[in-house]
Amino acid sequence: MSDDMSAYRDVFLSESAEYLQAMTEGLLALEAEPNDLEPVETVFRGAHSLKGMAAAMAYGSTQELTHKMESLMDTVRRRVQAADHELIDLMLRAIDVVREAIAVESAGTGEASIEGIVAELVARAMAAPAAAEVPSGKAPAADTGEGALFQARITLEEACVLKGVRAYMAIKRLSHMSTVVETRPSAREIEDERFDRSFEVVFRTSAAPEAVHNALIAVTEVENVVVEPVAEPAPSASTQDASPRPTSSARPVPKLSETQTVRISIGHLDAMVNLVGELVIIRSRLERIARDADLPELGDTLDALERVSAELQQEVMQTRMVPVGNIFNRFPRMVRDLARDLGKDVTLETDGLDIELDRTVLDEIGDPIVHLLRNCVDHGVETPEERVAAGKSERGTVRLAAEREREQIRITVSDDGRGLDVGRIWSAAVARGLVEESARDSYSEHDIFLFVCAPGFSTVEQATKVSGRGVGMDVVKGKIEYLGGTISITSTPGEGTSISLRLPLTLAIIQALLLACGDQVFAVPLSAVDEVLGLDEVTLETVEGRWVTVLRDGSVIPIQRLDVVCGVAEPGEAAADPGDHIVIIHSGEEMRALTVPHLIGRQEIVIKPLSALFRGLHGIGGATVLGDGHVALILDPRTLLKMEG
Amino acid sequence: MDELLIAEQRQYVLFRLRSEEYGLAIKRVQSIIRYEAATPVPRAPAGVDGVINLRGQVIPLVDLGRVLLGEPLVPTQASRIIVVESSVGSVGLAVDVVYEVASIAVGDVKPAPAAALGAETSEAFEGVVSHGDRLVILLDADKALPKPVFMSGGQLQEDGADV
């Protein structure tokens, strides 16, 4: 295949995947609301477009199959037959076959076998039972988005040179925390700097107006920001027609990226992140030189460089942000199929689909979420009979929601099923020797639930084919922790279970506290540092032969020497040497004090992963390159706290 | 063996550790740089000195002397780090001296005499070959690397079996 052709093929592959996803979503929407004609259009046009694209690529099987799918959907569209469960099933299976056909044909490994499914599609299209009753459907709910409507009036400093750029950055920042509805003047005019010093943005957000104000005022060269609520516009005929218009619907189907977005290969983005990382390193190297040489003029220029590179870094990191909807949208189909297999009736509700997360983080959390959803459907939600007997509705609900929490994202998977049995989990933990029976009082319910994440732990007597083999939750926990996140479980018997994953938004660049031990430098993520104290501010004591720190407020924290943790020194008698500093770090709820010989200061560092040769190493989470080119290891508070104090 | 295969020439980077001579297939070698001391990594697998900064990338440095001969490298002006692409990503291998890139005919390579070399390390050897008046041991880069430390349940495994 020529290079040209392979470039077309890549475009075809990514576009066809989007069409198939839109069709799957359309079919699921249709199943929930069989009289809604809008999803019918989506599916019909999706099949039609795919047919054309496949013809252009000379993918015969894909072309024929999508043609038959289009014909079948046409009968639904003309209301010759109803979109019942069997039809939805058939179409979903056809979509799976299209995927296989595309895989086979694009790889050039021969022809896909589509005869079976084509025959079924044709048979169903021919069957055309008596015209299905299609009452005039109700209009789909207007897409109002979430939160209240606000208006922000943003004024730039008079000296601002790049007005268009600053305005763009302000709007961009706003778009991270809200849905921008309109701008005055138009986005185009703002871009061309056709405005005086101020412009207005109307947006919808569930964030507090103060938070929006603070985010906007933080943009460089923004002088003033006024945020005020705006009245909701009355629904006008132009935004939502009362009656469905089956054939003339002008809505583009499926929703694809518009001209303001471009497709960029992930390789380019990764390269950009690496280069920006290098830039940050070089900048700090220059700062050192400026400091050592005492050149004020260079210092000023460096300040400017720092501002620009910080913004560049933020923008580049932003390009890697992807809405969680990109992976969440795979799940409704999976939950539906799984529930049907298990004879259960389950709806998946999703929320926060537009919350954005770094691509690397997002790639890693797909599998853990699949596992959690499976657990919900398989173990959490009861059978319809059990639910009715328990006085609940027949249909269970599983919820998958994402929300921003400052610099973290929280993903919650919850169900309204039978809940976890604390007693059984405790007994199982005791039986497996994970805890002493007598220690029951020192464990909170929350701690006990976390035992389900222990390797090989399962209270389900008979493993089902879906889940319950006790592999999984430990893998989920491991993956989340690897990403620097935490997991927590809450549950109420009879009412359901909720599992929350807290994850960092990005991985690559963090603020860190640099420490030195001998001539070796270590970095601790600043987010894990609670306090830095002098030796005279704490009391050191031994409890049962172990050193602890007693803080002024009376709290007692285990203490470790950094030089011992880092293998620079052997454990000795003293918990600290004269002149040492005490750095209090935490991971989750746990705290630990470290005695540190030298503090270097706070610095932004680029995290470089450690080779797989160091896999399983406790206490060290990665490495970074310092301004002088030396490597500093990054302490990992999570695994560090697991080490003996 | 196939006639063509026997005649096929492959290129190897030849280097020395103490008095032994070794070769690494050149297609696995990314670069050869001057020796620099590594930043030590606590509790690293035996034979791994630590990490070095290779143009912004942080890679492990393996002391091949410790792994193959049980004796740590004594750095000199001639010491080099051979950066190889391995199954665990780029890895630096510290050696005493790199002296040539040689073409070796596949047919000339003989199996490594396991008995003479010891069972522990012999699996790291692809074979031996006579090159001029010297005997060169050809290494399999992946198998010559120390095994990662897998730690589970908070237990530290610090084995120093081959030191």
C-alpha cells in the first residue's frame, strides 16, 4: 500500500470508529425511547455515510453490509416497522461485524464473512410487519447543559499588547470550568482583536461564580472581571421545534468535530510534552546561572521566559486533555449486554462526560472502570424478583459520574443494589489471615470494605463467569495507585455500594520539594507535604522501640530518617541528627515524618518514569533531571509509608 | 544449517570486561557514551548501579562486570556505557572498553560451553566465536540484564545472589 493510501486508511479508520460509536449510541437511545425518530436518523445516516466511505476505499464487504443496515433502518425510518429489542440487537450485532470487516479489509487480509448477518438484515427488512404504531413522539428534552447561566465582563490591562491572545486564554480557561454559550463580540472578532479593552462571555456552569472570577483574574494581563448571573432565555421556536421532523431534521449526524479542531497524532503531542519538559529544565538551569553570576538584566529576561514557558506548558498539557466521555460512551452498551446475559434489568446513568483528563490517565483507567461496572451489574444489582421482594423498582441503576475536585478528578461508580456485607468481609479477611479477629474495634467500616482490594480476596462462594474470581479489585487498586490516585468504598446494606476513584488531572509536571541527603538530591511531590518543621518544634520519643514525633498539637506520627529510607545510611540509634529538618508527608489518611539533613527548596519538576527494571521498588516513584543535569529520585509517599518506620 | 544463513554476516560491537571479550548485536545498540557515575537507586536489583541522564531520558545503568563476573567495574578514562534497546526499554551497560565493530559470520558462531561458564550466566550467551586470535562471547542483551525486584505485600527482597 502506498503512503497516500495508508494516510487515507488512517483517516477512514478513525472516522469510521466515530460513526460506529454514534450509531451504537443512537441504537441505545432508540431502545430507551422507541418512538423517538432522531436516533433513527443518526443510525440511518451513519450507515449511509459508512457505505460511501467504504466504497471510496474499495472495502466491498463493509460497503455491502452497511448498505443492508441502511436499508433496514430505512424501513424503521419510514415507519414500516418498529424498533423493537430484536431489531436493536440485530443492528448492534451488525455493528460488531462491521468493525471486524473493517479490521480485515483495512489490513488487506482478505474478505470478511458477512453472509450470515447480511441474510438476517435482509430477512428483517423484508419481514416488515404491519406498520408499527408510531404515536407522535414527544420532543427530546432541550439540551440545556448543566448549571446556571452567567455573564462575565473581562477587561484587559491597557498595556496589553496581544489582546486577542489574552482574550483567547481567558475564554479557554473559562471553557475548562463551564460551557461557553456566546461571546460579545463574536469569537472571530475577539480573535482578530476587534474589540476595545473588554469583552463579554455568556456561559453555563455549576461552579461558584467566585471560582470563575478567580480563575479569570489569574490570567496574565486581565485587569478586571465582573461575573453576574443572567436570566434564562425563553425557549424559542428556533432552538427546539415542538414536533419531531423525521425526514427534514437538519441536525448533522453524527456529531463530529468541527473546523476549530484538528486531528493530531498522539506521537506529536507526546513529543511536545517532552520538549516542554526539556524547556522547563533548561529554564531552571539558566536561572541557576543568572543567580550565580548575579546579572539582574538576565534575571528580568528569565522572569519573562518563565511566564511564557509556564503558559506554554499549560497549553501543551491542555492539548492532552480528553473528555472522559471518550471512554465512558463505550459503557452503556457493555452494561446493557451484560445485564441481559445475567437476566437483570439495569440502566447505566453517566454524568460529567465533559470533564477532561490527561490522555495517559484516561487510557489507564478504562479497564479498572470496566471491572467496577461489571461488579455492580453482577454482584451489586439484584435480580428483578429480588428487587421487587425488597420493595425496590425492578430496574436497577448503575451510575458512573466524573467530577472535578480542585486539582483532582473523582470518578464514582455506584449502584442501588444489595450493598456490601461488613460482617462477611471481616470474617473472610480474618479467615485469610489478613487481620487478627481481636483487632475488630480498630477498623472502621471504610477500612474493612477496602479488604476487597486485597489480592485473591473474594467473598462470592461461586465465581461467575463475569466476576468474583477475586482477581480484579486488587488490580484496580494497584492501577489507581500507580496513577497516583486513591480508592474509597462506601456501602449501605440494601441500598447500594459506591466506589470513588480520586485521580490527578495530569501526570507529567508537578511542584516538588527538593531535599538533599549527602550529595544526593531527592524530590517529594509538594501535594504530599503537610509541613516542614525545625527539630526544636517537635519532641521525639520512642514507643515500643520505634521513634515517633510528637507535634505541638499533641499528634503522634511515626518518624523515619531520609538517609535510611534512601539507602544512604544504615539504621542507627538516633532518630535525627542536630540541625535536621522534619518534613511531614502524608498518603491518604496516613502520615509520616522524615528527618532530612538539607532542604533545597521548592521547584517544578518533570516526572520521568523509571525503567521496568525497577518495577516493584518501594519508596521511589520516578526520577527527574535537575537544572545541573543530575538525576534526582522522586519519593513516592504511598509506597514509602508502607515501608517499616 | 541453510547455506545462505551460514554465510550471513552480522555486525557486533565488541567490548572488554576485565580480561574477557564480549560482543553485542549492533542492531540492539542505540549509542555508546563516555562512562559517568549513576545516581544510586535504593534497593535496586543487584547489578544495577542506579540511573543516568541520557539527553533528558532517565535510564538504568547496569554494571555488566557485576552481573557477568561478580566484580564491580573500576571506572577509567576508557570506560564506556553501551546504551541498548532491551525488553525493559533503554538500558545503559557499563563496560571497561569498547574496541571495535566487527562482522561475524553466523556460521562461525558456536554454542557457549555451559560447563565452563557456569549455568547461572550461560543463558545470557548466544554463543562464542573466534575473532582473530581471540575468543569472543556473544551476549543476549535481554538475558544479561538483572531481573526486576518484585516486591509484594510490603516485603523487601534484597537478594545479592550474584555479588
